[in-house]
Amino acid sequence: MSEYYTTQGCQKTLEQMTKACRREAFMRKRVYPKWAEAGKITAEQAQHEIECMESAAIVLQRLHELREASEEMKRLSEEKRKQPELNYE
């Protein structure tokens, strides 16, 4: 089950946000070095911005994985609670 996160009226899942960050990081790797060569940004700024987007994608992926693990633990807990207790008396 995917939970939607809403900001400014837009609903997105963690998976959608992760994919968007990965696409943006890929684009930055292609474009920012050219911008640095053209003097629009420094090489250090380009590297920093690329690393920030890559880091954001990693954080969102980990949040997605934690969310899935939490949902699975909750499901297993509910399943266990429904099982009859064994009485060995």
C-alpha cells in the first residue's frame, strides 16, 4: 500500500519522489559539468548540487523501504494476534 504525501495540492508517493530525484540527479550529471565549463556555475557548485540530489534520492528510497518494512511488521503482528493461544495446562 502506497501512502500519498501531499504538498501544495500535489499528491506523490515516496516511490514517485525517489524516481523523480534519480532522474534529476541523472540530468544534473549530464548538464551541470557543461554549465561549469560555460562559467554559469563553479565545478564545486555543480558537484555539490549533484551530490545533494543523489542523497535526496537515497533518503527517499530508505524511507520507502522503512515504510514497507513497517507495514509488513504491522501485518504480521495483526496475523499473530488473530491466532488462537495454545494452552498447555
